[in-house]
Amino acid sequence: IVELEKISNLAKVYLYVLPTRFYKKEKKFWGSLQSGVVAYENNKPNSPMIRLQDFLEILYRNISIENCRDILDKERIEKSPNNFFSTRYHSIFSEISNRCDYLRRYSIEERWTSASLDLEKLLLKKKPFANKIYNNISPKDYQKLQDASLFEVVNAFSKFPQKEKVLPLVEKKDLVERFNVFYSDLNRLESLFSPYLLKSKEEKSGYDIDIQFRENKDTELYGSRIISWVFYSGESSINIFDENKKLTWDYGDPVKFEMRFAADTNISPYKEKQNPFYRASGKTSVFKFSGNWSLFDMINMHKIAENPRTIGEVLKFEFPVQVFDELNSNIKTLSNAKVFLKINLKRKSDGKTLTIPSLYPEEIPQL
């Protein structure tokens, strides 16, 4: 207050001794400086000095890169060229606003670059994502891929800035649509992996899964000769005769689909060396996936294209069999059996059915 009074008194003296030829030019400036101090001392709410003081206190208490734009957008700055404190207020506000925009853009660009690199590694090199890029990858090549860790998945999706913060930074109009498409694809992936991404205490990791045996029965081959159908998830299992066809699956649980032909049938499965996920013994065929993303691996390897209206993932399991002549067991022909299975993935917290996209993002736009 003492310093302000000195400034006010200085303004009075200056105006008093100011030569006439400069008087008109300087009077408004020094007069406004004096009146600004008086308005502040009298605690007038519209005083530019009080507004500047309140503004600086808000910034001191609460400003950050994340919220600076929201705080600044609430300020209403009226610049008066003849008012020293109003001009100074406007100048400080403009400098802080420009700095806020620069840091926000830099922060968003840094996050985008980091998240893009992480997601690209998942999409190109790691299970369960890579199959969507390679398309029709062989079982042996798929087995060689690394499993994405749960941390990598959560980290990649959590890094991407919100679309509402990114789009204002996209300068070219033709790029806006690419960003919209990418975020649409990303949202589908986030929904699929939501049991691991959501931070709510009520959210349980993993999935409830409904199994429907002998889906597409009309297009089966030798399915009617199979008398035992069992699906395993972790340490639990269900078979075709169970009324409750529900299981749970979580990251790290192995899955297995086991079928056994009737002992008196003339059909027996045999081994297929090219498929490390399949084995045959006697009358039994087994498809087993043991990776951390085993359920997704099984779906990746066996999912077939269905009507878009179909709810759930329809899987086709085709495997070699030997068909023995019923009159002469020494005569046999080679064929393929073909059966179908349907899996519904559901979120545990609300029972929502989750869909695995046919394609993952093929291109991550550059910001």
C-alpha cells in the first residue's frame, strides 16, 4: 500500500509540473494511474488492480498445464489503452495465455508421440494384436510372437490424450477425418480391454465367457461323430451337456478345446505338425493355447467372418482325420473334420458383451 501511495503521489506531482505542451498527451495516462490506485485503495470490485491481483492469486494456487486453458478462458479481459493497470493486466494475461497454449501443445504432442510408438509396437510385434496386421499368419509364426504384458497394454491406451484436446491442434482439415477414424478404432479397443483399463474399484479384471458348442451345425464335417465336447478356461471347464455354459477367463489363464470321437466310429484324428496349438491322441483332438492372452490367441487363429449382426465370436476348428473303410480297416482315406464354436465375451461389472474388432488400427496419424 505504501508503494502504491508513493506512485499515486508521484502522479499528482508529475501532472502538476507537467509542461502544457505535453499535458494533453500525458494527462490521461498519469491520471488513470492515479485513479487506478485510488480505486484499489477504496476496494472497488471493477478496479483493474483488484482484478489483476485476484487473477494472479488464482494462478498461484491452482494453475497447471492440464487446467490453464480452462482457467484462462473464464477471464474476461477488457484492454483500455488509457489505463495503465488495465494495459498491464492485458499484457500479463496474453503472455501467460501464449505460454499455456505452447506448453499444452508440447505436452499433448509428447504424449501422442510416446503413445503412438507404444501402440505401434503392440500392433506390429506382440500378441494378441499382431495377427490383425499380418492377416492369415501361420500358427507357427504366431506362436513365435511375444506376448504383450498387461502393463504394456494399459500403458499404451492410457497415454493417448483425449480427442477433444488433440483435434484443435490438427491444422490440416484432411487430417481431421483420419484422427476421427483412429479414435473410433481406439475406442473399440479400449472397450474390449476395459476390464483392465477402468480404475473403478467395482471393476473386476477378466471376462465372463459364454460358450455355445456346435455353432453352424449345418456346415460341420464329422461333428456328429464326436461324443464329447469340453472347453477349459484356467482350472474350470464346461461340456456340451452342462446347462450353465458360462466360464470366466483372466489374463494368464490357459484355454483348451477338447473333442473326442466315439470309440466305435471309423474316424480318428491324427497329428498336424504345422500347428503347435493342436495335438491328437487316440480318438481325442485338442486345441490348446497357453500364452498370457490365450483366449484372444484362440480367437485370432480361428475366428471366421460372420454377419455383422452376429453377437459373439464364431470360431472354426478344422483338423485332419483318418476315415477307415468299414469293411476293411486296413484301408483308410485322409480328410478334414470341421466344427464351430461360439464365444461371447462379457464384462464382469455390467454384463456388457464386448466385441473383438475385425481389424485393429492400420495407421496411427502423426500429430
